[in-house]
Amino acid sequence: DGSVALEGVTKRYGSETVVAGISLAIPAGEFFTLLGPSGSGKTTTLSMLAGFVMADEGRVLMGGRDMTRVPPRGRGLGMVFQNYAIFPHLTVAENVAFPLSVKGTSKSEIAARVAEALAMVKLTGFETRYQRQLSGGQQQRVALARAIVAHPRVVLMDEPLGALDKNLRYHMQVEIKDIQRRLGMTVIYVTHDQEEALTMSDRIAIMERGRIAQMGPPREVYEKPQSSFVASFLGEANLLRVRRDGPAVRGPGGSVLVAAEGGLSAAEGLAFVRPEKVRVESGRAEPAPNRLTGKVLHASFLGNIVRYEIDAGDGATLLCDAANAAGVEPHRPGDIVTMIWRPEDSRF
Ligand code: ADP
Ligand code: MG
């Protein structure tokens, strides 16, 4: 089947450990994303799955079989990479046919499979064109068609949309998702773009210096980050200094803060809340838990939202995003406001 697993996989270059004992299990048909900053070990991990790089320690399993020492050809994977290297001297049809031609598939079957793959990426009619006659997005589709033409159960993709502009990127994200669902393929996808990871994935592994910092469904890793690294990497995050004061936890201006999960275990720590979870009301806060008084420093109009930067005292500045909804008057710089959020939207 299309299940994939890594067991304690490690890769070192000289004295540098670039992948440090990663373990993960991906069920067949899952869209799984490795997300992380540049240099965190995403490509190296994917290369060990592909067989281009040999692990120093650990095992690579596919469909339950040990593939650790199997060369790339024997793994039966589809692959798409960022520099979508389609062969310039071959036509679109010849490019897509390539994985089948090298396997010695019959001419009639190749023709049928190529037609099917091109239809899937909406490039029917482009068969005889060459690379120089294609836009970036069309070249990317050819690379995608070539990756799926042999009906692999598992497809690896390393920043495949990195070279495309925003609109085309979004369009291709939808297209890749759609093809993955229709074919029931396992996709292991690499990106450094958090929005792309959140929209496309069933599960995300956030990588930090060769390790998995956290792994889970998009909403879970976004709303319940287990570290400030994950919180900040997945979007804007308010991280406020808090300290224990008897049974209470106090934040800026002596405010009492409450979090539904992850109670403060040390004397000091950080409270996490996303900007869109903070409600901003006019005027000073009545003394109550999770109510902070602050002064608006900036109000930035971003189209669908207004982003406030609010001074909450004690050197703490909060970002608060308010929907630019009908009938909502924005707060202005200098206004005194109250910030409120629900305990369940916050963690220590
Ligand atoms: P990412 O894809 O997340 O940007 P990579 O897996 O490409 O990260 O690289 C992780 C680290 O390993 C980086 O510090 C990189 O410089 C190093 N690295 C990758 N490939 C090699 C190599 N062939 N030789 C030496 N160092 C490498
Ligand atoms: Mg990379």
C-alpha cells in the first residue's frame, strides 16, 4: 500500500547532524507536509525517502517493507521538485512518457497513460510543445503529470510551487489536492510556506534544526502550538511574559490571565494568543481575568482585516486582528481600548 514510515532516521554531514533521529508514520492516502525554515532538514529528509541520500542511522519503510538500502528506481515513487527540470529537448508528451519509456512499457499503454495524465493536469492539446513554448505554470503541470503517469502510490514534492506567482500558486495548490484525492495517492510535500502547509495538508510536521518540533493536523498545530518556535513559525503570535502570583497568573499591567490548557508550571513563562482571537473594544477594562487595557499604537488596514498594534504596558505590545466587517468603526492610534480573549484560545 502507500504507507510510509521513518524510524529514527539520522543524517550527518561531517560534524553537523542535519536530520536528528526523525520518526513518523504516514498512512496510505495522507497528504503529509514537512514545514520548516530554510536549512531545517526538509530536503534531506525527503531525499532519504527518495533514496538519493542514505541515512546514517534508522530505517525507511514503504508499505511496511524496509527500503532503507533500495536505490531510487526500486522505490516506485513519483517526484516533483522546485526546479521543475522538464527536459528541454523533449516534447510535453515525451517528457510525461519518460518514466514509462525507461520501464519499457508498450507504446499503446504509454499513449493512453500520457493522455490520461495530461487530461488530469488540464494540458490536453499541449502534447507536441517544447519547454520554451510553455509558461512557468504549464511547465509545473508537465512535471506533475510526469510524476503521476506511472500511478505511483506515493509522490514526493519538494517546494514544487516555489517559482510560481501567488495566483498561480493558489490555483496549483487546489489542483494538486484534487488530483491527490482522486487518485488516493500518499503525498509527502515540502514547503517553507505556512499558509500553503495549512491549506493543503492532512497533517503537518514542523521541523526545527533537524527535528520534528510538533506534528498534527493544521488546526491543531496552529491553535495549540507546544513551543514559541511553532507558535511564531505558523503565523503571527502574541507571546506575553507572565508570572505566577499565588493562585493567579499575572501579565502586563498586573492583569490576571487565564489559559484553558497548559497551566503555568514555572514561576514565569509566556502566554500565547493569536491576533485574530483578541477582541478589541473601546474604553478602559473593568478589572476581570483576561481583560487588558491598552493604547492603540498603529492601525493598519490590510483589506479584509484591520491589524492593531496595542501597547498593553510593561513593555508588552499586542497584535490584534479585527475583521473589516460592515458597520465596524476602526479604533484610532491613541485610543484607549480593552483587549479580551477566551481562555480556550490561549495557552501558557
Ligand atoms: P531545507 O530543505 O529544510 O532547507 P536541507 O535539508 O536542504 O534543508 O539542509 C539541511 C542542512 O544540511 C543545511 O544546513 C544544509 O547546509 C546541510 N546540507 C544539506 N545537504 C548537504 C550536503 N550534501 N553536504 C553538506 N551539508 C549539507
Ligand atoms: Mg529544501
